[in-house]
Amino acid sequence: MAPKRSRCDEADASPTWVKDMLAKWEEYLERFDRIFALLMKMQETQQYLCSTEKELDARVSNFDKTLNDAVYSALAKFNSDSRIVKEKECRITWVGIEEKGTPQATAAFDREAIKEVIDASGDDELVAEWTNRRIDVRRFPESLAKKGRTSEPPRRETPLCCTGFADTQIEKSARTGKFCSPSRSGVSYSPSYDHLQPTGQSQDESAPSAPRMDQGTRDRLHR
């Protein structure tokens, strides 16, 4: 006699396609969990960035007003002095060149001395600037150069002023040692600064200036 099937066994048994579908749903749910975790992490990072930005904004807004005014004044001063600084980059000063008997003789001597140095430099661009009269030679201060001195030994500086082009060949030649070498010419060149002008003398912004020498320096240069 054949055995009878149990109805309970038929109810508990699941088809194969149901098991496969449940497995796929489990896989989909795991993927969704990972995506949601990533979104939560992105949200936390965004909140951290927003809080950091608020802190930086608070620090900037709480700056001292006096400090802000000082920074603005410094930047405005730097911008206004940029033209003067640009002109001073095109200058070379000779210190300790004695004057001649008359202003005309002094001017002729200065131009001849500068011409010899420029010719000896071998720089074609520098020679062309001199030929085109774009290099100016003057004594500082000009008012005292015209009057002359009787109370102390002559101490005259001869600044070279080059105008009309940005990267002056005078400055380049001075850096490379081709122009006005102290070991060969016996004189020195130095940058000029307005705040180091002789006491009691006035000058405008466009006039060249040079540092004041003490008596010991003048004696060494005159030897």
C-alpha cells in the first residue's frame, strides 16, 4: 500500500524560485544600506565644512578695526610710492666725486666720466641708451652744486638716472659687475633713498637722492 502525503509537508515546502527571489532582495537591501551610510557620511562632512566656514567668518568679522586701518594705510602707501620706487630702481649713485672749479666744468667732467664707464662696459643696449640721451647725469643736491661749498670739503654724488624703459641695462650691468666696479674705478655706487638726504635740505619726489657720508668715509674716498 502506497504511503499518503502529509499536508503539513506540502505547506512547509517552498518553491525554488521563491528562495532565489528572497536572496536577491537581501542583496538589494545590503546595497541600499551601504548607499544610505555613504549619504549620511557626506551629510556629516558637509555639516563640518559649514561649521568651519562659520568659525572663519566670525574670526574675520572680529578683527580689530585699528589693525584693519593700519593694513589699509600700508597698502595705500605702498601703492602711492610704487612710481618712486620704480624710478629708484633705474638709478646708480657714485659717492665722493669731487667738483671742479665751475659748474660747467663739473658737468662736462661728469658726462665724460660716465661715457667712459659705459663704453668700457661693452653693453650695446647701454651704449644705445647713452647715445639716445636717455641716461641723465646730475649732482645732488642741485642747488648746492650750483652755489658751491666753502665750509667743508666737497662731497658730491653723481646719480645716474635712466628713464623710459622698465628693465634698465644700468641695473643689470651693475649686478653682473660689468658697470662701475669699485675695485677698478676706485669709486663706489649705492642706491639712493629719500629719507637719508642731508639734514636741512629739501628735494622733490623726482630728484635723485643719495646717502650722507661721514667724514671718515669721505677721507677714505679722497685718498
